[in-house]
Amino acid sequence: MATKFGHKKLYIDGQLVESESSKSFDIICPGDETIIASIAWASKQDALRALTAAQEGFKRWSQTDVAERVSWMHKLRDKVIEHRDHLRESIMYEMGKVWAGTDEDLTSLSDSLAYYADEVQKVSDIPIPDKEGSHEHRLVHQPLGVVVAFLAYNFPLLNLGFKLSPALAAGCSIIIKPSEYSALSAYIIAELCAEINFPKGVINILCGDVQEVAIPLSESRIPRMITMIGSTETAQKLIAQSSRTSIKQYSMECGGNAPFIVFEDADLDLALDLAVALKIGNSGQICVAPNRFYIHESLVETFKDQMKERFAQVKTGFGRENNPDMGPLANQASVLKTHDIVNRAIDQGGELSFGGNPMASTGYYFEPTIIHLPNNQADILQEEIFGPVAMITSFKTKEEAMELANSTNAGLASYAFSTDQETLDYCSIHLEFGEIQLNGVKYDIYLPHGGIKNSGIGVDCSAYALEDYMIRKRISTAIAT
């Protein structure tokens, strides 16, 4: 059956190939539930071939001069930009993402390639003074090895860029396993790599079953790093699987459960504008999206009513010509999960203030939803929602706000709004999160992105991420006397 994007092949050892099993997997558009493409569905043999290819690719790529690596990264970036609209369209169809949102995905990939191509040229040996004057010491950086990257579905090319770019710059080869829900754009990147004849084995892209692909990739002794963007539960499984055979490095951006704290002296319009933007952006399928809204008791009713007014204006739909504010969730399972979260929140004492239901008979849509919880005791507040649902609870003091905000095992992003600098400083000290956003929101490739507690190991973005893909050696030379 002919589809909009046709059939896409695996990319292994510099070649576009069919799966050894000849299986394929249909990519379904969550906006209208139509099949938009099929992808080659990798077998265990394909995963093993990718591992061997990456191992050989690393031997060559790690010895490639930095200037040549940078040149290849620029070639790939140029090709991505050349196919900009095609890639954005693939994201819109595979994710149901609004057209404006596809630009962030695409730009994040091209920007990350450019950023790390530049950043790696700043890496140099670090001298270490010898206290006795008997030796010369230097710290050198070298490529880590083969990297296996498991990607979440929510930002297909952003996630890919955050893993691919520092790996390439550092001199590592990489095997990328995208989510089956948004693998189309990754397979198109594979086609672009083949088109420019990217060096063999350095980039490998395939998707398949957990048992056939994910476990063989993670359990193999070949990878030196397992990196991931996804849930905490998935990270725990990958660490357990991959450590059975060898000690590996990890860089994992895991689930979040962001608090959004609004103090009594906050700029309420600013807080509401950002709250709504973060909650409907990508249909709430963002690891840093706020789940738990802690609003000062003097503002909670006003905040809830005005959020309701803003949610009522949200236009939901699919496609460039429709210009919606919010698209669908990625799949039917996400709709069922979100609906279950809403129902359990209500069962645990929550008051449904707005929305709360799937929206359409065709497509995976869910209403923007507000639930007012009387206290912080509901178990549901410990779960990452990953949908357009806001749970609102009030607080009295800044001490209580911190206690509520920190009452989670997650520690990725947090948000606080106040016009009092002392209050903001207090939040900076006491919030137990890897990212604390005060009176605004800012993310970019040069800013480190990572969590603490159960929200991750290592970082994405910034020069710190590049270090994750390198080993450090101390070279000590005795001074002849």
C-alpha cells in the first residue's frame, strides 16, 4: 500500500538495508490515525550487525582528525537544513505536532551539530602542576567508544541531535534506536547520511522489539556508553541489563515531575502565560513540563479561573492549514494513561475544574485539563503525567511550598514566580532539582540540561555533555635529572 512517506530502510555500516527478518512496522499519524509510512523492523541479527559496524566505525572515526570530523558534521548539518521542510513535515505527521513546534525539533538538531562541531575544537590538554617539580603532568581527552542511544518519542530530532552531535564530535560511533512512535524522521536522517556517504559504521539507525534489539544492544560488551532519553523505569531496566556483561558509562535524561510555584507577590499574568504554554506545548509531552501547580492560597482561585479561561481558548487539531494551538497525544496508549490519571486524581479527592476527557473519535486528542487537589496527599502527584493536565494545590508559606515541591523522587525541572529577590534566592537554595527556572523559561543547546535524584545521570547540551563522551587520561612524565 502506498503511503505518504513510503518505506524506509535501516541504516547499518553506511548502507540503507532491509531487515534480515524482512519485517516492517507501520508509522501511524496520531492526528487522523492513517498509516503514513512503513519502516524496516530490525531483528536481533540486525542489532548484532550494527554493533560490529559501530565497533569498526569507532576504530576509524576515533583516529580521524578533529578538523575532518567537524567537516563531516557540517556536511550533515547542511543536508539537514537543505531538507528542512521535509523533515518538519515528517515530524508533524509522525507526532501530530503543530507546525510551529516542528521548527524547534529541526533547529535543535542543526544547532547541536554546529555547536559541538565548534565546541570540540576548544578541547585541549590540561596541565597539572607537580608540587615537587619531579614530573610533568597533563590530562588528555580521548573518545570513549561505541555509544548506544535510546530515544523518546516526544522530540524526535531534538532528542537525536542531543545524543548524536556530542558523540560525533568526541570521536565516538553511535547506534541510535528511536521510539517506534516517531522513528520516521530518524530514518530520514539515515537517508541523508547515506546520501552524503557519511563514514561507514559511525552512525547506525534501527528500530525493533525490546527483546530482539534493545536488550542485545544494551547487553553487548561492545558499547562503552548507554545513553537515553525516557522514563526512569526504562533507565533502571537499561542499567540492569547493560551491567550484566560489562561496566559502562551512562548519560540518561529520565522522567520529571516539575513543580510550578506561584507566590503571592508574583506577576500573575506572566505565570499564567507560561503555565499554559508549558502545559499545551507538545500536548504536555515534555519532560520539563510542570505537573504540580503550587499556588499561594491568596491566588489559587484566581489562578484556576484564569487558567480555565485560557484553556477554553486553546484550538486543538492537526495540520499546517488548520494552525492549531495543540495537537494530539502520540498514541492511543497515552490517551488511556492520561484519562486514567485524571480519573484516579478525582477518586483521590480532586475536583475537576476543566476538561478531563478524550476529545475526538478519530485521532489521539485529549482536552486541556485542570484538577484542583485539596492537599498533597494524592498518590497521583508522584507520577509524571506527560499530557495536558494541570494538578493545582495551594500553600501558605514558602517553607510549605518547598516541602510540597520536593516531595517527589524526580528532580529535573522546577519553576518559581515571585517579585521578591529573597524569595527567589530561597527557592534557588532549597529546590531539589537540576534546573530551577525563576520568573521565566530558558532552554538552549549551550545550557546544561540534566536532573538529580531519579531524573538522570549526566547531562545533555553544553560543553559538559561533550565530556560525557570522552575518557580522561593522566599522562605523567618524569623529568630527567
